[in-house]
Amino acid sequence: MAFPEGFLWGGATAANQCEGAWDVDGRGPAKTDVTTGGTVDTPRMITYRMPDGTEGAMPQWGAKLPEGAKYAVLDNYLYPNHDGIDFYHHYKEDIALFAEMGFKQFRMSISWSRIFPKGIEDEPNQAGLDFYRSVFEELKKYDIEPLVTMWHFDTPLYIEEELGDWKNRETIALFDKYARTILTEYKGLVKNWLTFNEINNTVSFLGMMVPASDEEFQDAYQHLHNQFVASAHAVKMAHEIDPEYRVGCMICGVVDYPLTPDPDDILANRYMWEKSLFYCGDVQCKGKYGTYAKRLWDEHNVHLDITEQDLIDLAEGPVDFYTFSYYQSSCVTTHQGAETTAGNMTIGAKNPYLEASDWGWQIDPKGLRYILEVMYDRYEKPMMIVENGLGAFDELVEGEDGQLTVHDPYRIDYLREHIKEMEIAIEHGVDLIGYTTWGCIDLVSAGTGEMRKRYGFIYVDKNDDGTGSYARYKKDSFDWYKKVIATNGADLD
Ligand code: P53
């Protein structure tokens, strides 16, 4: 049997997409709290107010706040992350359902601004610390191991707005304080941590959905460098605070293929892997920049502020394991006019051999084997897939037992085919130790802000217009995944 004993089956969420309670118990706002809902072909908007009181909204990607504007929550807009799926008040019920499926591991994130509302306070917010303690204790009741992401796209808005976000080095020290606080607080309750979710997105998607200037690349690479340093600090700190702690990186694993055998496409694809995947993975796993980094910086005239001490810190803080998300693959080409898939998050050329989801994400189980094998060979560190799944429209119907349910064979098929590829990768020698499907309970989409883009085994009655009872219902995939876990991946039917 391919899957090793103790394999960490489970599901994944992120604080800002499920907790809700955005301004409850002293939590400060994050960027997601000024971000509206969008759709597959209309962007999410970020709302702001001018000094003279005029209100405005700009697309999530590519636009810059007008001079003098401040992020603001406005009337007449809907902010889906404000309420999420109200995990904040439903966590006991939700964790009981995860336990019923047999989860060994639950991936979640801590909202930084619940612990330090602005990010700059000297003392943490006790109510925020208490909330996560209760969640960890609840998980412990069922022997579910938490896998905790320290940062899932949610820097406190104050840091983002007043301090210049991650392009400012001062943010490193603020993150250090936050990391030390949670690593100290949850000693004994947590073993496995991830530092930055999909850290590579900052550069790998830049210029793809809308064109970007060299200045934006400069800021993005500096932002990444500062996060690399903060991540290395967190790894070192974790090992000092508790030798049992293990800390991983988290990379957005979009697999690219050359669209044609034109040598220019082959090279372009290789350079895409360097920019999108290796750049971050190499620094976080090997503790130093790859040889190609200078070429990437030169492309956009980037000059980084990297100190001698930074280089020492990076070398001393490589991660213990490698994790990534995997949803889709894409194609790279130097040829003009290549066809793309639908959707407002189109990230490359269309692959004629693959089908795409309703949101234009190309479904490619073999790509999962491909990236597992490449990355394991490169880093030789234990690996986890910490996000994978199909965002799809679900219909709530009455089941045979009279209970409301969703018949979701499309989701089961997607997951089954990906798990089969994991199995092959393990047979080929990859040290894969865990798998957490994305949005194991329906939650707010990061890309579009929709509820209707559902990933869960558990349906949540909440709609895009904000209505709904927040009741939870088991989908067909719930029982299927329960069986997969019970048989340690042997029965996928
Ligand atoms: P949604 C873009 C491309 C690939 C993964 O995405 C991405 C994104 C950003 O949306 O994000 C990850 O919700 C991310 C999760 C997110 C999930 O993929 O747009 O870590 O927060 O929800 C799925 O369908």
C-alpha cells in the first residue's frame, strides 16, 4: 500500500475566508475587510475614502490607491469576508464534522490582526489568543493535529497602509514579535507550522492579469526578500522555543508546460519555473538565492536591499518541510495569439489536452505527480500538499434519508484522480507525509469573493448576497472522503 502509516489526511482553511467575526473581540482589519465580492469575470473591488469624503472603489489587482485616499468600509457594498462562514462561532460543530470524516490534520491560519490588531502593539490581544487556544483544544479532543499558517494574505491593514506593507523592512520586526508570541503561546498544542501562504504569488502572478511596471517588480521582490527573512527568523525561533516544532514553506504550485516544442518555448517555460516556483522554494529550502536570481532582478532593473545579516539569517533558517497548493496547470509560450482559458484569473495559455473548471482552471492530475517529483528531487525534504480541490457550483437537494445534501460526483472524481497521482509519486520515492484538501468546508473564495465557488465536503448555507442560515450539510463527498481516510487511501471508489 502506497500511503505510509500515519499519513496526515485532512482539510484546509484560512482565517479570513472562514472565521467571519471580522471586528469582534478586538480584531483589527486586514485588506480582505475592505475587499468586495466579485465573480468569474468581474474583479473584486477595494474600497476607499478620499480626504474630502468622496468614496471610491478600485479593482483588486493592478490599481493603486489615489493620493491621499484611505481604505474604508463603505455602505452599499458587500464584504463577504466580514462574516465568512462564521467559523468563529461554529468551530466546535465544524471540528466535530472533521472528526467524523476521520481527519488526522486540520490546516488553518491565525489572523495576525486578531493577535495584534494594528500589528504595532506591545501586548497581544488576549481575546484573540484565547480563541485560537480554544480551537486547538477542541482539535486535541479528537486527536486532530493542527497545521497552522502564520500569514494567509492578511497583514494588519495598519501595517499595509501606514508602514508600506512588506516592502518596508520594519514589518519584519513586527512579524517577528507576532511569530514569537504565537510560537510561545501554543507550545504543546501545535507541532507543525507554515510561515507564509503561497509566498510566491507576489511575483509569479505580477504582470499576468494586468501589466506591471519595473517599480512594481522592485517593490514585489523587496516584499518577498523581507518575507524570506521573516520566515527564516520564524523557523529559528520555533526550533529554539520547542525542539518538537516543525516549520514548512508554502508555495502556490501552478505547474507550467511549454505550449510548443519551439526551443524558445522550452526556455521560456524553464524561466517561468525559476521565477514562479524555484525562486521562493530555493531561498526557503536551501537558505540562499538561486544562481538565476540576478537574471530575474536584471529583467526589471531591480536592486534589492539585502544586508549581510539577512544572508546569515536565510542560511540559518531553512524550513523543515516543503508544502504547496495544487489546483491547475498552464502553458507558456513565446508565440503571439495563443488561446487562453476563461475567467478573470487567466494565467497562461490553454492546454488543448485538458478540461478546465467553470472558473477556467485547467484540471490536470498528472501535473500533481510532476511537481511532487521535481520538488522532492530538488529539496529532498518531506512534502505535504496543503491545498487541492475543485471549486464548483453545488446544488442543495433532498437526499434519500430526507436530509439536505449535495450530489457532487465531479468533486469526488477530481480528488480521486489527484490522490491516484500522489500514490504513484510515493511509489516513485517521494516522501509525501500529508494531504489537506482546500476548503474542506465551503468558504469565501480568495480570488473572486464568491460563496458559489464551493470546495467543501460540507455545504454551508450562505449565499453571495450575504443571505443564508449558516447551517451545515454533508455532501456525498463527505462519506467518500471518510472512507478514503479510513482505508488510508486504499479504497478510492
Ligand atoms: P479561490 C490564485 C491562484 C491559485 C491559488 O482559490 C490561489 C490564488 C488566489 O486566489 O489561492 C489559493 O478561492 C489560496 C486560498 C484560495 C485557494 O487557492 O480563488 O491559498 O486562499 O482560496 C483557491 O478559488
